Amino acid sequence: MSPDCNQIQFADGRALDFQQTRIMGILNVTPDSFSDGGRFLSIDGAVTHALRMIDEGADIIDIGGESSRPGAEPIGADEEIRRVAPVIEAIRKRSAVPISIDTYRSATAEAALSAGADMINDISALRFDADMARLAAERKVPVVLMHMQGDPTTMQSHPTYDDCVREITAFFAERIQHATAAGIERGKLILDPGIGFGKRPEDNLAILARLDEFIRFHLPLLVGASRKSFIGVADANAAANQRLGGSVAAAVIAVMNGAHIVRVHDVRETVQAIRIVNAVSRA
Ligand code: YH5
């Protein structure tokens, strides 16, 4: 990858360029997201949803088997793999779309890569599983390094910062060092400030306002604000399914302030909004 991060390269030699903003569609594969009436996981439902997001313009599908919502209960790697691997295989049969695995467990990432995933999205930035960096280095896959204060079970209990953006900047510098020392090529790294992960509402707003400060690393920036609670806070605690307008606004601001990839639930609406941003910036 060039120093001004024009693209990321997958292990098979394919690349994703950033001539245009890239849309990462969220695919939650948890029993509550695609269930046949409760406890069972529907592979078909998840695959159908992925194909729909691809049709709507998603450039990457990000698959997660464990809810990383604040306070959610962790599951084991075996259950996580059982959820995501069949869905990855089924999408891979039907589409060449780049697939990202949203996990902090190396066993899950390894199974996902074997099933056909192309990149690792690690909300712990290689901190929670000591084998993750080695796996990423060996497989030569792109890796998202996301900032989080605390861990998913406790992160929203009392997040505090002097200066959130400065602390995230220092975190990125340290994590890039860690990743490259483990043998991951610098050009495989993608940085994500981790909106909603141990952040107060004002921290999330500051991240969006000052996203351009992370451009200094000359690495692609990923932002995931879609439907997160700070959007509800700005609208009388709007429910998660009532946050489309705020989510699209957050994606637009992220792109205007330098994001290369936005991670979203509502692909069609976000693609439409981002096309306008890109068209105006070229006008
Ligand atoms: C992210 O930002 N987020 S999972 C709470 C919500 C809505 C959505 C209703 N994985 C990110 O999407 N990976 C997640 O309230 C992520 N960046 C990256 N790289 C949390 C999520 C969500 C949480």
C-alpha cells in the first residue's frame, strides 16, 4: 500500500481501493438476529441479509457472532465459530464480496479465514488474544485496530478521558508498533476510534468532529456510528431502530472528515448519502 493509503490488499492479491468511500455492511449472526422463533440460528436468513446488503452497495460484509453491545454476555469461541463459519461459507459460494470477521478470538478468526473471510476486525486491537497478531501476520490479511476503553462487559460503566482524541491517537501509535513488531505489514492496518466503546456521548461527538486528527497515521480510517446509543441520546433516547437519520448524518460527517470505510446497518440509505458527499467533493 502506498503511504497515503489508496488501497488495502487482501491475502489473495485482490485489493480494495479508496477512490471512493467504502461501505461495510453489518451482519450480526446471533440467535436474536436471525432466528426461527427464538433459540435457533438461521443461516439462510443471515445469508439473505448479506446478499441484500451487497445488492444495496456494500463493499465489505462484516460478520459477528457475539454481541459486543455494552453489557452483553461473552460466548465461547466454539459457539462463535458455529454461528459464523457456515454463513461465511454460504456467502462465499454466492459472492466474491470481501468478508470481514468481527472477533477478538484468534480461534474464531482462523476458522473464519478458512471458511473464506478476507480480513479481521478486532475490537480489541490485538490485545485480548495473544495469538491474534501472529495469525494476522501469517495469513497476511488486513486487520482493523479498534480503540476501546475497558472491555465490552464494563466499558460503559464510567468511561473517562482528559482528551479522548489524544488518548486514541496515543493508543493507535502503540498498537501500530505492536502489530508491526509481530510481523504484520503496516499497509494491512486499518484504524478505528471505536465509537461507543468506553466513550461518553460527548466523546463520540468529539471523535466525529476531530476525525481528521487521525489522518496523520496515513492509514485507512474506519468509523462505526450506526444506530449507536449516542445517536439516541441526541433524540430523547430514540430506540435503536429509530436512529436512521442520525446514523446517516454521522456517516456523512465521518466521510467529510476523512473516513475511508463506514460500518453501517442501513446500506442503501448510507450509500445514497455518501455518493452525494463524494460527488460534491469532486464538483
Ligand atoms: C465499530 O464501531 N461496533 S459491534 C450498540 C448499538 C448499535 C450497534 C443499539 N463492532 C464496531 O455495532 N467493529 C461493533 O446500539 C465494531 N467498529 C468496528 N471495527 C457494536 C455495534 C452496536 C452497538
